[in-house]
Amino acid sequence: AQTVTQSQPEMSVQEAETVTLSCTYDTSESDYYLFWYKQPPSRQMILVIRQEAYKQQNATENRFSVNFQKAAKSFSLKISDSQLGDAAMYFCAYRENDMRFGAGTRLTVKP
Amino acid sequence: NAGVMQNPRHLVRRRGQEARLRCSPMKGHSHVYWYRQLPEEGLKFMVYLQKENIIDESGMPKERFSAEFPKEGPSILRIQQVVRGDSAAYFCASSPEPGQGGTQYFGPGTRLLVL
């Protein structure tokens, strides 16, 4: 069974600084997809970034980038130049068929 | 292009009543997924449907819960004889691609409160 582990229940970052959120997953498959979703207080699930496992190049979306280590089954999210609006719960997700989510990391951004 | 729509956004039911949650996927999407989120937890997969077919219901409780996605109209998640433990946020997502890989786009969720 695929499991997704986010080992940091809470993280804090100073505005304009960089923060990295950790995620590891367990699978025996070689072809799958990984995602980071953001859930602000409104509780809307917002896609942040997506990575195909067959691609070696790490995905980037503006201030958001990932460090995808396939052999280590690690998929961390780096947020650069943190902004107050980045404060939210962040969920890592794995998809082969259905989507499996980690328990989330609550990110606080300090002004 | 409207996103995934869910209604109602908030639903209050007394124990023993029925709850019906509706989800309209994004235009052009024929794959719908339902998830449940308990407070302070991540989303848990419940069921995956295509038009008129249940593809995977491995995450859905065997009793009291059912889901459908008819040829016409929204997908419905139905909870019969609700109990307090059913109180949660229920999210629907849709995707355009069959099965593997496609990004899922989420609706705003329905918050169910069982009194």
C-alpha cells in the first residue's frame, strides 16, 4: 500500500526567507505522480506543484520548487521568498491510481 | 470555465437523517473523486467514479455510504442514517484523464456537521 509521510506537523518561516517542507512516500511502482497542495483557512485545496516520477528534472512554479529524490522516495517542497499569503496547511500527495495524502504540515509565516 | 462546484457548502443534520452532497466536475472532466477530511487530518480517498460507473470504492465505508455519477447531472455522495463520526469536510475532485496521472482539481468542499 502506498503511504505518504510528512514528518513536520508544523513549520515556521520569516517573511522573505526560504523554507523546506519534507515528504516521503512508500511505493513499489516506478510510474506515478507526486503533488503538493495548499489548504489555506478557507479550506479550499489548491494545487501548488506537480511532478511526474519519470522526469528527472525537478518541477518549479515561480517561488515553489521541489527536490525529488526517486531512489530515496523523497519529495520536498521549497518555498522561496516566503509571503504572508503562503501561510496554510500543505499536503503532499502521491498518485498511481487514486490519490494518497500525507497528514499535512502547518506553515506559519512571521512578518 | 467554472471550477469544480460542490453544494451545499455547509450541511447540518441530526443523527439518523440522510445527507446528500453534490459535486459538479469541471467542464470536460468525466472522472470524479470523493475524499473525506477529518479535523486536523489529511484527505482520505473514498471513491472514484466515471459517468455511470464506480471504478474504485475501496475507501468508502461498506454501510450507509453510497456514491453515484449519473449520465446527466452531478455526482452524489449519499450518507444514510448519519452519526456524529460522519462530521467532516467532504471534498470532490475531478480530472480529465482516464485513471493514472491526471491532476485532480478540487472543489471547495462540503462541511457536514451531525448534531
